Amino acid sequence: MGIDRRQVEHIAELAKLELTPEEIEIFASQLSVILEHFRSLQEVDTGGIPPTAQVIPLRNVLRQDEVVPSLPTEDVLSNAPHKEKGYIKTPPLRE
Amino acid sequence: MAKDYEIVIGMEAHAQLLTKSKMFCGCSAAYAQAPPNSLVCPICLGLPGSLPVVNQKALQQTIMVGLALGCKIRIDPQQIKWDRKNYHYPDLPKGYQISQYDLPIAYGGEIKIALGGEERRIRIRRVHLEEDTAKLLHADRATLIDFNRSGVPLIEVVTEPDIRSPQEAKAYVEKLRQILRYLGVSSGNMEEGSLRLEANISLRPAGSAELGTRTEIKNLNSFRAVEKALAYEVERQRKILEAGGKIQQQTMGWDEAKGVTVLQRTKEYAQDYRYFPEPDLPPLLLNKEWVEEIKSHLPELPEALKRRFIKEYGLTAYDAEILTQEPEVAEAFEEYVAAYPQNPKAVGDRIARSIFPVLKESEDSLAEIKRRLPPWVLGGIIAAKEQGKVTTSTADELAARSARGEIAAADVKALEAVFAQYQRIGTSDSLLPVIEKVLAENPKPVADYLKGKDTVLRFFIGQVAKETKGQADPNLVKELLVRKLEDIRQGGTNQ
Ligand SMILES: [Zn+2]
């Protein structure tokens, strides 16, 4: 079972990507191949293994509630193509 | 013709926690007065290569909320994990919000509400911790983004669909806010957005066990909005159902000015957020002893305090309710009672008569009012009135003007005359023997204090006030009590 055009369009919409019809075809077949690889993992017997969300052997990494200096605002804004009065400016987003 | 429908409501509350720093970085969380984008760092801006680290205080405060709501806390060997909630919107610099999906910190609690003399239990499904998003300012031809709020710790409290009317929803929110404020973990300020609410609501034929299609309502920024928006939505859904129509599952917004709910968007499905475990944050395994310790230090919550006020001071349930609504008021009441323990009821009435109006009509804080009208003055006014030395209207006038800070030189003279026979005991020399006596007579509360139960201080203050017939300065009493108790802790004896 592969991924069809509609699923690619849905994923592209969630990721806010605009795809051409040709790209949709390409990604549909590529994503299907990737899924196939993962399907082979499902054949492994994991019956005795507890569900794992993290493989790094770290636990309980916490910090004290202390304030440290933030970045200078000009640095914060340095990657923004548009800014105004200390704000980052985007096209209007009103829903 | 009108069919009978049952209303089914679930609430989702987001509350900002009162930490100094943000959830996953050391930027200050005090964003309200800060210039835009001045409290931002690579972590809360989601720059590549930055790593979030959990704020211990935020975790502790979430555990406090869970415990106060009677939830189970996920402790070792159960894991707490973090998840990424993915969506694209410019209020999220990372393209995802760090939240908790299937293993929240606390789950399975309840809140009791009283409505029309009837007690109702609203089950709490879960309490989890996440991060707040940036603030967007919508201008005419642009949107401006301020990332200062991005990363401020936010808890989410979700109920089961147990609420059966808009009035119950309002009562639930009031109770939740009250508990958060008593715990001291959130300001609960709805106008400033520190507490934000969403409701989901559906109707079903009375007696039916199946749930109807629900709509979600956002932008509920006041108690009134919660009640009004839900009442509006009940009628909107009822009309559709009675006309034989179907409810669309969708998200509505509450338009306060027009008093209507308006369509925001059709429901996006849960899997659209593509939650997955946050790889940058290791799981938490909470130590049982730590959770027990947090539990033993929980402050007295409104229900317990109300019962104590009724028992200890002989207040009516109504008066106890009024005086425990806000934690600051309850605290002030006990300070005032300590200055005049002979008649707690009169003290409560005097607070309602002379202080509540000032709180309501001005921006002045209770702390400020307490400075202007300290306990010994209020106690003196009540004493003078009860002994027939001043009339009720004079007492009203004196208390009201003191509370407003309008006491002129002439009035101070009048006050002095009134309190000529109302001598304060204000020196440590005269108070220490009394305090020592009270501590010696009450070994059990002393032991409780040494175990970390700070709330017994109020009991001791009350006892000292009784011994001194209310003529001791409560602040001094408190200071001396703490000093004496700490002496005992250091190995001194209580003899
Ligand atoms: Zn930061």
C-alpha cells in the first residue's frame, strides 16, 4: 500500500508547501518507498520491549528557575526581512 | 415544539504559571511591560542548535495544581514525556509547540462546585505543561510579532464532559481560578490573558447516553463571557436540532461586542498536529518523596479554609464563602481577627462594609488598604463601636476614610481619642512570655510546624491574640513566633 496523491496534498498543506502536479507524483512514489522501508521494521518482534520515546540514557534534566540575560533585540531581529518598531513584520494574518 | 435536550460541556483552561523565567530557557517570563522582542534567546526563538531545558519550578507548580485537583501524579516508574505539537503559524517560531500528548504530569482528578445549594463534581481529565506562544498584533496591512511571550510556562487543565449548564461552566471556572490563586501558581487574570478558556459543547436528547456533535468555543476571556457564550451556543444548537438540522463540528469564536459566536474554522483533526516525542527533552521520572514533600507543603485550599473559618470563628457559611473567595482577603481577615478576636463576625462584617467597596471602586491593592487601615485601627473602631463609644455611622465614616487614605490631621486626633483606652501591646518584652506560654501549651501544632506545616502559624497568632485580648500587633507576634519556632528547630526546647 503506497501513498496516493491526496495524502501528499494533505501533508503538503499541513507543511504549507506548494507542490506542482509533477512534484506530487514524484513525492507520492518516493514517500511510498520510504514507508515500505519502515514497514520492514514492523516485522521485528518487540513483544518484550517497553515503549521507548527516547534512546539517550538521560533522565530528569532540570534547571533552576533563574533569569539569564536575553539576546539584544537587534540580534533577535537580524534574520527578519521585515521589521517595525522592534516587532517582526509579516503579511496580514487575521483569520 | 420544544424537545428536551441535555447540555454537555467540557472545559479546557490554559493558565500561565508565575515563574521568574520561561519554560525551557532562562529568559524572563515577565513579558507584560517589556519592549517587544527584548526577552528572547536562541531557545525560545527556536534557532537551530539550541536545546530546551525544563524549568523545575514550573514542573513543581504543575504538580501542585495536580495534587490540589485530586489528580494522580505520574511518578517513577511511570514516565512523563514531552511531545511536539506541529502546526504552522507565525506565533510559533519553531513550527511546533512543546507540549504533552499521551503522558501528562497529572490525570484523573475532580473539582467540586456548589450551585443553588447542590454540590456537583466535575472530573478533571488531565493537567499538562506546555509553552505559551508569541503575541501577534494585527494591523491593517501587516501583522507584528512579539516573541516575549513565546516559551512562558503554561498549564492546560482539561475536564471530562461533565458540565451540564452555562452556569455550571462559570462556577467551574471561578473555582479553578480560585484554586490556582490560592496555590500562588497563577495570577488567574483573565483580562490580561493569564487564564484563557475554551469550551466544547453539544446537546443530546435527554436520557440519551450518546454524545451529540460538538462545537468548540474560543476567546472566553471573562466569567461572564463563559456563561453568555455557552448560553448563546446552546440556543443556536437547539434551533438547528429542532429544525431537523445537523450540528457541524467546528470552532467558533465568541464576539463579546456583538454577543454572538462566529465560525472560526472547521475542525482540524487531532492527527493533523502530528504529535511525536520531543527528541530534545529526556523523559522525567518523578521521585515519590519529592511529590510527597510538595503535597505536605500545599497551602490551605479554599474549601478547607472555609470549613476552618466556620468552625474556628463561628462564621456563617455565607460569610466564610465571601471571606475566602480571594486568598488575600482571607489572609487579611485573619490578621484583622487577630487584632480583635472577641468578635470575628463583626470583623468580617466590617471588612465587607469598609474594605470591599474600596477594592471595588478603586485600583488600590488590598496591601495598600491594609497599610492605611491596619488591624489595630480596625479593631479599635469595632471595639469603640461595640462599647457604644461611637455610633455606627461614625465607625463607618472612620473605617471608610481610613481605607481610602483620606484621614486628615483632625481625624487622627479623633482616632487617638477613640483608641485612648485601646492600648496596643507592641513590645517584644511583654509579648515573649505570652508566646512562650502558647507554644508550651500546644506541642502538637509546634510539631506540625517543624514538619513544614506553615499554616499553623495562623493558629498560634489567634491564640496569642486571645491571650492578649487582641491588643498585640499581629505583625510583631508573627515575627516573634517564627523566631521562637526556629529556635526550637535549631535544637532549643519548648520549655
Ligand atoms: Zn529564551
